[in-house]
Amino acid sequence: MGNRGTLIAELPIEERPRERLLARGARSLSTTELLAVLLGTGRRGESALEVAGRLLGQIGEIREFVDVEVEELRQVPGVGMAKAVTILAALELGRRLQDSRTDLHKITSPRDAANYFMDKLRFLRKEHLMTLHLDTKHQVLGEEIVSIGSLNSSIVHPREIFKTALKRSAAAIICAHNHPSGDPSPSNEDLEVTKRLVSAGQLLGIELLDHLIIGDNNYVSLREEGIIRG
């Protein structure tokens, strides 16, 4: 007989994740325990805690889950389609809760905009270009992910940036994209795209207030850099 792990049912009641969550609240659980609750069950000879621990070991720390995909999760033994989908649904609920806290948020400075985008973009492993739509008082009307992948002026066309802004009758927009390297220094392509968006916005009557480049807890504002004027 081979060794087998300790099943959750064999743990003292006060050490079982579900019971601890009920008794002490979700905040009392470790990341591994929270994942174990989502998984519900382990696999033959292994508890949900052990599968959750392996999942964290393979994907990485919790911030690496921000853009994890189903197939990455399913590579972990004990994580099938249903469990992978449950984890992705929980992650999306967390994102939507975070988004709901920024409704009618007013942007008054590049720092405000950076704070809005930082947690949405800083941990992503691919470049994401997002657009924030603002009313005449610079309150947030909505946001949109415009593209995923390296920022390229031949791919990021102004019509894609301004299409939803026009539908929402936005008075202004702020663009932001992340550099997965963590270094927010603008590239020549970043500058070229920004200049094209400024010109398109002037024609459409929708001001490009700023273009932010998000790094790892730092950012560059192209308005502060003097690339965007007015």
C-alpha cells in the first residue's frame, strides 16, 4: 500500500476549511484553504487541501491567477473542468466586486487614473490596453479592454478605441496599458499610438486626457511627460 495524504474528513473539525470559515469568517483562511473550499473535493488519496497546495505551487502566488486560463488549471492533477470553471467564476466575481467600488469614481489627476488601473493591470502576463470613458465632470461612465497583446499602431486603430466611447457619449477618455516586465518606460510605439489617438480625439470631439503605462506598482503618465498637451 502506498502512502496517502490526510483527508479533510480526518482532520479535527476546527482545522477543516469549511468549518473554520463558518466559525471565524473567510478572512481567517489561508489562500490554500480558500482554494480548497472552492475545489470542494480532492482526488483519490489526496485531500482538497493537498490539491489546492499543488495548484498554488504550479500557478504561483495568488496574483498570478489574475489572467489564468482553464487549461492551465486543468494541468494540475485533481482539477477537472468543473473545478477550473468554479475557480475562474470566483476570480471574476472578485473582479466585478472591485469594479463596483469604482462606479461614478471621479478622475482628477494622473494619480487618480493610475490608482484606478493599477490593480487591474499590474499583474497581467500579457499587455492589455484598456480605455476609461468619462463624462463632462470626468466621472467614470465605463471601461473597456480594447486589445490584448503588444501595443502596435497597425493593430490598435483609433476607431476601436473611440467606438464604445461614442456609444456612451463620453466627453473624454483615458487609455492605459501594462508592461508585463514591470518597467513602465514608454516605447516608441507607445508614443506613436498616443499621438494618433490625440489627433483622432480632436476630430471626434472626445479628448484623450491621458495615456498611462502601468508597471509593477509604478506608472508613467504621457500627459505628465508632455506627450499629451492641453
